[in-house]
Amino acid sequence: MTSSIYLLSCTAICMFSVANGFLAVSSTIPRCRRVTSPNSRILASMQKTELDWKEQLTPEAFNVLRKEGTEPPWSSTLNNVKDDGTFACAGCGEPLFRTSTKFESGSGWPSFFQPLDSDAIVLETDFKLIVPRTECRCAKCDGHLGHVFNDGPAPTNQRYCMNGVAMSFQSDINADPELVVELKNREASSKPVNANPLSILPMVILYSVISILYANAFFSRYQIAQESSAAFPTFPVDYIPLGLSIFCGVLAARDVKRFL
């Protein structure tokens, strides 16, 4: 039984490594992405040089938006914003989030459960930490904003963990009333943005294989006990592999649900 578990463990690691490697390579291939109209806005922003961005942005904003850095937690004043209003990209002014979708995540970064709409942001796959993550970028200027995690509140169960220095905030009180109405209409008609499948597949594979491993360990011991007329399971600790199998299976199913 030990040798079979060892073999399955090696198989799981190999499968995860191959899948992760394949996705890392595929992420370097140019992909079609939906952009906001009119296209001239995107083309204009893409023509800016690194020097242009350095002159426009603060060093902290440049490090995040153009160099994909991360600000220290609890360093942004946007963490405390609760007034009705709009969070926009600090690089191009594109509206990104509304206060109505902001929540306190305890992470130290401004967090939202959904963007203004699917035209405001672009989701890509980030392999900087080896394990793939879902990166969130501004759809207009392609600036790095933060990452999306699957531990947010209802109705999306997503947490858009954004760098505060990459955004600016404007209260509805000080904004153009017509613009506020337009943004509210966009928010009302928006739908949850689906995560990039490339950032989910490796973890689905890993959780699934680990679930199978623990289930195999439990039922193998059960079968041996049946053949030898021994009592199993006898102690609560004997149920640990089965419990871990169910737990990992739920994690895999949760991530699969993000495809739908």
C-alpha cells in the first residue's frame, strides 16, 4: 500500500508539473483579448513609452502599474473609503470599480467582489509564483492592478485584491451627475467576469489527484482489514484520510465551478 501511494504521489506531482509547464508556455503565446471601444483609446495608451509613464506616474504607481509590483499591505488610504463613488485606474482614468462592490477582506489591500463590468478589466494568468494566479489589468492602458482570488463574498465569491496606489477615487458628490448615472447603469447591467481557465486547471488537477490519493489510502486499509477480519476504522484518526479526500474534492469542485 505504501509503495502504491508513493507511486501515485509521484504521478500527481508529475501531472501538476507538466500541466503547469504547459500553461506557462501557452501563456507566452499572444492571445486575443476583448477590449473596450473605441479602440483608439487603447492604441493611444499603448503608444506611451516607459519614460512617458515615469513622467506621468508617481514612483510607487509606476512600480505597480508598469512593473507589476505590489504595494505594502495597509499602506493605501483607499482601504478606508466607504463613500459612494468610483475607483478609477491611476494611469488612464478608466473607471474600474464602484464602492458598492467594495468589502473589508482583512488582507490590507482594497478588495472588491466584482469590477464595474467586463469591459473595465482584463484577466490574465500570472506564473510569477510558479502556481498560476489570476492577474487583473486595466483594459484601457494594460496597467497591472492586482490579482483575483476565489475567497470573496457572495454573489461572485471572488476577491479582487487591488493595489490602492494603482487607483484613484472620486466621490459621486463631486462627480458629473450624468457620468454617475452612466456608471451606475454599467454596474447594474454587468455580469460576473469568469476567471481565466488557464489559472484554474493546474489546481483542479492537483486537488483531484490528492483527493484520489487519500481515498485510495483509506479504502486500501479498509479492504485489508476486511480480508483479515480486523476492525477498521476503529479510531477517529482512521477517518482523517477520508476527510482529507472529501475536503480536496470539494476544493476541486469549487474551482471547476469557476469555469461555468
